Amino acid sequence: MTSPQPASALVTVGRLATAAGTLLLAGGAAAWFAVTTQLRDEKITVPDDAPALGGKPVQGPVSAYVEAIVIRRNAERGSGGKTFADISEELKTVEHGSDEERKLRGQSAALSTAASLRTSLMTSVLAYGVSALVAGLGAFFLVTGRVFRRSDR
């Protein structure tokens, strides 16, 4: 049995790279589309007081990131700059059932909701990054595979 010629081995690698590239590019594009669709379905609009994109729908990585910034800013403002830890410490010192306790528990709930929303938005930003990486790798493999496939000419 003879070993394959170097050129034919490169052609085989080129075919495999092209196949992998096609799958990665399609998978990355599909993931990007799925995240965009999910964000659009939520019908979120960036508030007008946002640092950028005010009034625009949240339907991409930049608008999702800007919305997360706005949520954080508003949550901090609503809690008077307090964190969960600050509120927990204050709750230990106030009278049970008092107006102060109710106020602190409301601030805590608002911070919790804001954290959940921000986490979801930042997860979508991360998903966009991963899908772009996968699609970019797919494009790289497609180009590399094409070069390798032409190596026997």
C-alpha cells in the first residue's frame, strides 16, 4: 500500500474544511437570527434617555447592551445607590413590619428584577458574540478549504 500523495491529502483536508466551514457558517448565522428573533418578539424599546439608540427597538447586540446599561442606571437610581448587601444590612436593623422595612424590601425586589433583566440582555449580547465567532470560523474554514482543494492544480 502506498501513502497518499501530499496534494491529494491536502485536497481531502480541503474538502473536510469546506464541509466544516459550511456547517459553522450556517450554525452561526442561524444562532444570530434566533437571538434577533427572540429579542424582537419581546418588543423592547430603548428609552429616549439612553446614552444611544433612544427610541429604537432592541434587536441586536448594541441595542441589547445599551438597554442593559439603562436598566442598571435606573435600578441604582431607584435604590438610592444601595446594593443588595447594603439593603440586607439595613433590613437587620429596622423594625419588622415597619414602613422602612417595606421600602427596603421594595428596593430589593426592584434590584432583583433589574439584575434578572440585565442578565438576560447580557446573555443575548454574549450569544451574538459566540454566533459571530462561529460564523467567522466557518468563513475561515471555507476559504482555507478552498485553497487546500486547489492545491493539486
